[in-house]
Amino acid sequence: MNQTELEAAAFRRLLAHLDERKDVQNIDLMNLAGFCRNCLAKWYKAAAQERGQELSYDAAKEVIYGMPYDEWKEKYQKEANAAQLSAFEVNKPKD
């Protein structure tokens, strides 16, 4: 196996792990790790574009979430509490 195949396998495992942990909210990922599922979708979209492939952000989110984002949001996203929002203000990306 080459490095790209190993990286792809690790990425698929990361997506499977996130799929198994729908209880972990994006804001928690952002606050603890500095990235979330939406960040992964943006990186996925950027990688496609760097390789000459057009991919919408919605299509990239569907790859990452395993379903349309609106469906995932309706089923699994919870309202952020005050502590989460406060931590996000400190930890949010600066770009």
C-alpha cells in the first residue's frame, strides 16, 4: 500500500467514527480540536477543486455526514448551550 491509500483508509475510518458518534456535536469538536465535520467538508471540497473537480459545499457535506446536511442537522444537532458558545468564542478559527 502506498501513503495515499493509507491516508484514504484513515480518513474513511475517521468518517465512520464520527458517524458512530453523532452525539458529539460540531461545536464540541471545534472547542476541543479546532475543527468539525463542516471543516472536513470544506477541506474535502478544496481538495476536489485543487484537482480540477467541481464539487459543491452541499455535496461535500453529504460525503462527510453520510446524508444531506439538513437531514443530519434535524436528526442529531442540538442547541448549543451557553458554555459551549462561550468556549467557541475563544476557540473559533481566526480566518
